[in-house]
Amino acid sequence: MDVEVVRNETFSGKDWALDEVERAHYEDCAFHDVDWSEAKLAGCTFTHCEFGNVRFNAAELTNCAITQSVLRRCSFFDATLVGCKLTGTQFLDCGLRPLTIDGGDWGFVSLRGANLTAARLGGLRLREADLTNADLTRADLRGADLSNARLQGAVLKGTDLRGADLDGVVLRDVAIAGAKIDLTQAAQFATAHGAQVCG
């Protein structure tokens, strides 16, 4: 069965609050001033799409993919994302808290300067994500895949990094004052700053 894909469409001012959408597919589409508050989206895909001032407040996105897209000034207040793929997507001036995230692949995502205070990102795949200058105060990143992620200027006060994969991260540029790290990570940071770790 062929999958119907909506291409090169612009949706503006739509009120899709409380809608339930399954397996809708969009490519190269634009969404402006759309209200998806309390909507339930399952198995939907958005590829090379633009979102401007879209409200996902209290929405539930399950197994959705928003890839190589740009979200600008969008609100995810009290939204829930379960098993979603956001590879290569950029968040610009978006409201991302409080936000519930349960698994998924956020590799190569751009969250530069994002306010992720107290965000629960444990176990999330954030490989090569750009978290430059992001506020990760008290965020839970336990077991997350942060390999090759950019964390320069990120605020990590109270951030729980235990068990996170930090391979490839330029650790000498990361300020970890107040962060929670495990012994393996402590050795990684010490080595990055020129110390010799002895057994």
C-alpha cells in the first residue's frame, strides 16, 4: 500500500487542537500559527519542514519523526514525546519546559541556548547534538548518548551525567562545577585537563 505524502504545502492559522492524527506524512511543508494543543500524533513524519509559532502544548507525540526541520518560537509546554526521532532538527527560541521525553533519537539536533532546566533526558540519544550555551541546570542525562556532542558554555549545575557516553566531547571546554559525574567520567575530565590518572 502506497503511503500518501503531503509535499510543498503551507498551513497557516489552523486550529487542530485535540485532533488525533495517525501516520500522516509531510515533506517540505510549512506550518505557521498552528494550534496542535492537546493533540495526539502517532507515527507521523515531518521531513524538511518549517514550524513557526506552532503550539504543541500538552500534545502527545508517539513514534513521530521530525527530521532535518526547523522549529522557531514553538511551544511544547507540558507536551510528551515518546520514541520520537528528531535527527538534524533545529530548535530556535522554543519553549521546551516542562517537557516529558521517553526515549528516542535526537542525534545532530540543535538546542543552542535552549532552556532545558530540570529536563529529563536520561537514556536519550543525543549523538553530535549541539547544546552550546544550553541551560541544563538539574537536567537528568543519566545514560544518555552524548558522544561528540557540543557542550561549550552549557550550564551543568546539578546536572546528572552519570553513565552518559561522553566519547568525543571536548571536555576541556565543559564547565562541570556542580554536575554529578561517575568515576569513569571523572577520569575523562581529569585527563582532558592534563592530569595523569593513576590506579
